[in-house]
Amino acid sequence: MANGENKKSPKLEETMEGNILYNLDPIIMKYHYEIDYIHSYAQDSPFFAGLVKGKIMGTRCDKCNYGYATPKTHCMQCGSPTKWVEVPLEGKVHTWTTCYFGGEAFLKETPFNLVLVEFEGFDSLFLSRLIGAEQKDIKVGMKVQARFRRKSKFDPTDVYFVPA
Amino acid sequence: MRKVYMVSGGITKFVKASPEKNFQLMVKDAFDYAMKDVPKLNKDMIDGCVASYFSDHFARQLMAGIMVQDYLGLCPKPGKRIEGGGATGGLCFQSAYEAVASGRMEVCVAYGFETMSHVETWKGNEFIALASDTNYDYPVGGFYSGYYAMMVVRHMHEFGTTREQLAKVSIKNHRNAYYNPYSQKRMKITVKDVLNSEMVAWPLTRLDICTMSDGAAVCILASEKMAEKLTDKPVLITGVGTGTDAMRMADRPHGNVMLLPHEKASDYKNLKYPGVHSFRAGRAAAKQAYEMAKITNPLKELDVIELHDAYTSSEVQTYEDLGLCKYGEGGKFVEEGYPFLPDIDYGLNLPKQGVLPVNPSGGLIACGHPVGATGLMQAVFMHWQVQGSIKKHFGDDKLQVKNAKRGLIHSHAGTGTYVTATIMERGF
């Protein structure tokens, strides 16, 4: 073999993985980004574990008795540690809306109702979905009842509310 | 603390999408405009910068601030980024104020931008909703318009505020925008148009809500010594206030109103405050700014306001936080015409028209809301109002509030978590 034929000029490997272009002037293209997080609920884990057992776990301050319907493991008022307590499964609509649009992840679920629920004996509220009622049926002050998913997702949608 | 002046400002026209310019170039355009307005200022006299942008997700870039600073040719001077959701611009402005007030800098540039067109609108809404508790709130249906809708539903329940009253904010801001070349939504609309517009989250329609945008804004702040050298129309910053509240709306307390000097505890005997109907952070910010600027009756002592109207509802709620009227009277305040400009025909019967113009620029509703630029845009518009230079910059003096000597700018983050209020006065 002649010497010259052995010499290969260095080349970057060519692939079929091009980009999707939308425009040339200026160049506008698709850029994909995706990630899986290793997310810990940390000291809030009992709340999410509670949903699986059909309980809404809130917290109550040992020192000042402030009741958190959405848990805080330290009291926002006095800074003391709180203890886990069960929140009643019936409450009242403190405020609400019906969403006809949403973030992309929730668009397919529209229209859906959001409610902030208030509970007897608790100072803070709880954000949830209200199922089984339309915009015209929902009123501030109406009684609502908690229900739980059978197949838990380990997120706050494991509980939702229906008219009581 | 030393006296701090705003000596110049510049903005790009906010647009839905600006693919032909990246964020560095947008800021550069606004910066060059501001520099041109004070020809005696050169880059050597600038001591440092503060960068304002909200979202790394939208930017698809970490440390975008330094990329602006190097593009402006301002390295190796001091610089940093400020972030606080929708209030990022207002916080950035106050950070630049602090740099000059403390004596660390003689001249400080506050610049801000956002490039929100890089994702589709509903993906953008998802990004914005990540500025709510991602354990407890976001998964339930993360959507800021939904959150603000819940807040105004409670405001309506508590005080009897109506959709028609909210619509009047939309009419005002879209109509004012007619005379602002920097605005992007110029519309002559009626109450009916707003109510019949597509429903986004009850009771807020598309015409009650601002638009995600691309844009940039720049403010140049200076010490007294430098302000005297640079301009014969400096604007003095006489009050700064910043308030905060819990991220989760569910956690907002139900206590007593934080009173301003012209209010009494007996005004609010049965009101649980702030709940989710009012922004305690806005009241806290206003209270500090008023105390510092020695304002005891804001309705009488302010001439013009640019406030954060991401939603018509939040403009009405903010009238009350700022003490322009009592809590619960925000709806009536707009209905009677107080925040409208005196010389524009809005097609409405407004017995108190023009008492204290709010958002003469058209606000976020008509100019758009490229988050990191927004709070600085308000400062630029207010700078021009207080200088009396609206005609020079807009090419028309229709929006110039006559004899505007003292104004307030107000910047607001997600459901009222961070709010800033800043008082700007004629310094000449």
C-alpha cells in the first residue's frame, strides 16, 4: 500500500440528529430540555403519607396553638416546633375560581375549580380542587367534603373536595 | 444615608416576541437611550450595576446578568443580580438606590430584561406558576391567573367589588396606552368588551390580564454630587419601602390592618386582614416609603402613580394597600374616576376624574410585563413624568400629568410575596 493512502484526515462523526428550524433570519430553532429531579418532601413527608391513609395532616403550634391546615413544621407566628394533627375532612369554601386556561401541564384538565378551604379550629387554609360543581354552583361559604384518590400520586392532588 | 437621584432612563418597546434581538442587545438599546439623555455621563463614571431578571427558565441561561454587563462594556466594575418574582425590577431599583445611598457608588446602573417569548404562552404560564410552592400549590393546578382570581373572588365577597369596576381599570389602561408609543395594546374598549372577552379564570377575562413580553429597561442612579454634574432635571428618591408575605396564599394570616396615618382601627372593626383579599406586603412597603418621604395623606400628597397592574383586580387591591382609599373602597375609587387622567375621554361617567392618575402609561395591562424589566419601566415612566419630559420621550404630552412633582412606583411579586414602593420627587 502506498504511504499516502494510510493517512486519514480527522473528521467529526456525521449524525442524523439535526435541529428543528422555525425561521432563518434570525435563526429560530427548537431547543429541548428535560430533567428528572430527586425530590424529597423531607420533614413534610407525614402530610403526603397521610393522604395515602385518607387523612389531611396539618400541624398545630405547641406554644401558641396556631393551627396550620397546610402544614408548617415550625410556627410562623412564634417560631416553635409544631405537632402533627388531623385536619377535619369537612370544611367551607373560603374562596374559589374556575380556570378555563392553565399552565401547559394542566391545560388538558380545564375547566377546573380551585378552592381555598377553611376548617373549624384551624387558622390557615388549604388549596385544593373542587370536583362535581360548576362555576355557577360554587359560593364562598359552601360546605365541602374531602375525598381521596385510590391510586395515590404522592402529591397534594391525592385529596380533593366535593360539595358536602 | 446620602441623597440618591435618578438622572436618566431608557426602555425598549415591549413586544410579544423579539427574536431579532437577544437580551444583551435589548438592554444595550435601553442603556444607550439612557446614556444619550445625559450626554455628560460616560462609562468611566459608572461605578457598577445591578441586574434584574426573573427567570432562568425563560432565559435558558444561568448568570445572564454578567452577559449583559460584559456586552455593555462595564466589566470589571461591581455587579450582581437581584431576583424577586414580579417585583424583581422594583427590588433592583432599590438595590441600586442602596449602592448610592451607602456611599459605595456615585453612579449605579439598574438594568432589567425578560425574554418570555422563548416558550409558548401556556408553557410560560407553567414557568411562572413555579413561583408558587411546588410541593403544595403548583401540582394542584399551578396557574397565576387562577391564584389572583381566587384573591379577587374573596375581595368581591368581602367588599362587594364588581366585575364592572375591574373592567374600568382595563378601559383606563388600554385607553391611556393610545398616547404611549412604548405600549403594545392600544384599545378603545367598553365594560361589555371586558366582560365578554374570553374567560381565563373566573372572574378575570383576557382583557383583565397583562401579556407576557420581551423587553428591557435601564435606570441610572447617582449621588447628589454626580446628579448636579450630569443633569439639570434630576429626580430625587425620597422614600423606599419593601414588604413581604408568605408564599402560600393558604398561610396568609387573618389579623388586624396595618394602619396608615389617615386611617383608624375603627375603620376596620370586622375585617380580617390581609386574608387573601389584600396584599399585606404592599401595605408594608407603602407604609415605610410614606414614613421616609413624610407623606401622611397619599391621595393628596402624590401627583401620579405607576403601579403593578398584572391584573385589573390587583390594581384595585393596590389602591387600598397604598391607602389611596380605605380597604374595601377600591372598586368605588375606580368607578368614580379618581385614577383616570383628567383630559382623556374614556366614554364613562367619572365624577372624580383625574384626582390622582394611576398608570398613565397604560401599565402592565397595555405595555406588557417582561418581568425583570417591568419595575424599571415604571421608574423610567415616572422619571419622565416628574421631569415633565413626557413630550420629549413620547412625542406627545397627552399623558403628561400637569405639574407632577411627586410620584410613587410600585412593583409586586407573585400573589403579593414581595412588594416595593418607591417615591420619586422633583429634585430641581
